[in-house]
Amino acid sequence: MKSTKNHRVGGWNNTENNKYVTFIKKYRDIIDDPIERKKKKIFNRMSHTIKTRTADQCRGHHLKIKKRYGSID
């Protein structure tokens, strides 16, 4: 698995997914509102929580999960 600086590439591991789910549950109101999501730069925040992923990777993962499962409950 390659990495760029301290960011991983490739599939998300269990630790990253668990941090993602916890983050989504904590910031659900912001995540669900497109204006607030952009205003609060939520994927930058997510990237700081999941230190092994960039904001772009977090956004892409979120879109994939949302498309696949609809939402996280």
C-alpha cells in the first residue's frame, strides 16, 4: 500500500471506517446540509479526525457510502 506523506491510498481499514462513522454521527446536522457542509469545511475537519486520509478522500468515501447504503444510522 502506497502512502503520500502520512495519508494512505487504497481501501479504508476498520479503524478509518470506525472514525468515519463516529464523525458522521457527531456532525450529522452539518453533513446533511449542503450549505453548512461547505461553509464549515466539514471534510477538512473529517480529515483532521481521520489523520490518514485527505479531505478529498473523505469526501469521496462519504459519497460512495451514501450511494451504497443511503445513510449511516
